[in-house]
Amino acid sequence: MSTQYFNRKVIIEPYNPSWPEKFVREKILILSALNDKGIIIEHIGSTAVPGLAAKSIIDIMLGVKDLATANACIPLLETLGYEYVSALEKDFPARRYCMWAIVTPRTICSSVSFRQTV
């Protein structure tokens, strides 16, 4: 696991009206990769709040039926360039986290977390 996500300098940027569009594009890619397993995908965090300055990281929450579903999704997210960050499970054992791992023409700095829904 890379530690690059935990040692970054935090830079707060003025609100960027492209953040919601970036989320929608990423949501479409994620849904396509996951073959619509009945997963709920939401834009969360400060970039989801219109007008709010924030770190330029698109936080995405995937609601799943159970952790088995989350675990099955991780390899599919890895095909999109996400890296599974198991170290966070120490503090949040009922969640799974992936972070954007590579730079491509579609570069988006995002994090994806899974949470069980009822």
C-alpha cells in the first residue's frame, strides 16, 4: 500500500463548479465497472457543497448491502486506477477505502469508501 495519500500537503482551493461534473463522470465509470450491483453512489465531502472551498478531492461513497459486496467491488475499482487502502480498516473495520492511484488523461483525485446500507 502506498503512503502517498497520507503525506500530502493539504491545499484548500476556492469552490470549483466543475467538481459536480467530475463526480458524475466518475460515477458513470464506476457504475459501468461494477455492472450495477445495486450499489448507491453519492458525492460526499466538501467538494459536494456548492460554494464551499475545499481540498480538490472528489469523495465518493458507495452504499452496499454488505462487506462481501464491497470486497467484490475492490478489484473492479482497481481496473479504473483506484488503489485499495486496507490500512484504514484498523480504525474503520466496517468500511473499505480506495484512493485514486494513477495519473491519466482522466485524472481525478478521488477517494471511494464503502458503507453498508440498510
